[in-house]
Amino acid sequence: MTAASFDEAIAHTPLGDGRFRTATPPSWMASGRVPAGLVEAQLVAGLAAVVTDPQYRPLSFTAHLLRAPGEGDYEVTTEVLRTGRTLISAAARIDQDGKLIATALASFATDRPSPDFNEMPTPQVQPPTAERKNDGYIPEFAFPYGDNVVMQDRLGPKPFTAPDGPMERVGWAGFAQARPIDAPGLLMIGDIGMMGWWARLDHMHTTATLDHTTHFRADLSNVDADDMVLLRSRTGLVRGGYLDWDLDIWAPDGTLLCQSRQMLAILG
């Protein structure tokens, strides 16, 4: 059986009044659970379906994840909170079997006049391999959805090899089935792995995303379908059973596409 594409994994059936029904294909589950990045991608895909004016592009997205959805259908409910001249604010939530799964707030915006300064240089690394081959570490609990993504390490210590750090890694990431990079895709790619703190561990610890904020910093329509994106992943503090996870993501031409920050709970 052919694995479902990412676009099939975030597809919605409209129910009216800003509500959509969706479900996660088995090939996109991780140890029987829906990955946090896919939940976020499904949320922003629902929001994009109600913010239809193309001049408004995704600017910011914050999700709080209360629990992971299981197998079967669940409902995405969206609401446009305010529409201004340059900014649309919207909200979304996912419910399954009467339980709240996740909530999100998002902004869609047009460009505004401003200076243009950039102090986010792209890390200098070798380009991704042409055959789109995966050579990065994907933990066992991430499968089968791990088969749908490609990671290629470039800088930083490998997992479980550097007890003194640093907790920073750089590498290329993308989908096994090439597709245009968009907001749902970046949310998924921003959660697929390459975590910096793995370098200091002596064995794997599982985590759960509590909240995740992403700021989109470019016109994503300019990224080609075959492009991998460059990730810089770093963690600054692991304490009290929680850790931060920061990501910067660039296009191959050096355009900063998005910046994100997560707070995660360490489960064991």
C-alpha cells in the first residue's frame, strides 16, 4: 500500500461554519499517536481555508497541545477573530470524542513599509544530496511517520556522543515526497527531530510538546517543490522535567523562512 502524502494527511472535509473533519493516515502516526507537528499543520490548514485572501500570508502561529489525538476522525473548528487593514487574527481548536486536543492562535498579514535589516546569516554547510537520501537520526518512536521525512546532518555532535554539549545541530530536512514548502509543511518539518539536547543524553528520552510558537518571515511561495530546507536546532536549558527547543529554518538561497520555539515536557 502506498503511503499517504503530506497533503492527504492534512486534508479536511468541510462541515460548515468554519468546522472541518480530519483524520491522520496510519502512515503518519508515531507509535500510535499523531505527531505534534502534524496536529499543528492540520490546525493551520484549517485556518488557511477560512483566511482566503491571498494578500494575507501566515505571520505567526501559536499552538497549545493538551493531549495527542488517537486514531479516527476529529474536528477542527476555526474562527476569524478580527480583520484589519494589514492583519487578520484567527483561532482554531481540535476536539476528538468530546475532549479538547489542541488550541491555536494565528496571525495572517500583508507587508508593511519598514527598514530591512538581517542579522541571521545562514550556516555555511554542504548542500543536501541530490538523491534526497535520509542519513540523519530518527528515533524508533517516530515511526512509521519517520519514513515520510528526510534529514541530513551537517554540523553539531551526533545524538548520545557529546555529554558536555553543545546542544546545537544543523542540517537539511524535507519530505520524502517533494512538495512546495508552505506553512503547514514548515510546522511539520519544525517538529521532525534533529533535537540538540540528544547530543548530551546517554539514552533516548521521549518528550511531548506543550506549546509551540512559529513566526513566518518570508513569502513561502518562492520556495521550489524540490527544495530541502536548512535547520538550526538548539536547546539552551533542560531543567525540572522541561526543555526549550529553538529552530531557525532557511531556504537554500539563504532566505530565513521561519523561527520557532517550543516548550516540551520530558516523559521518560
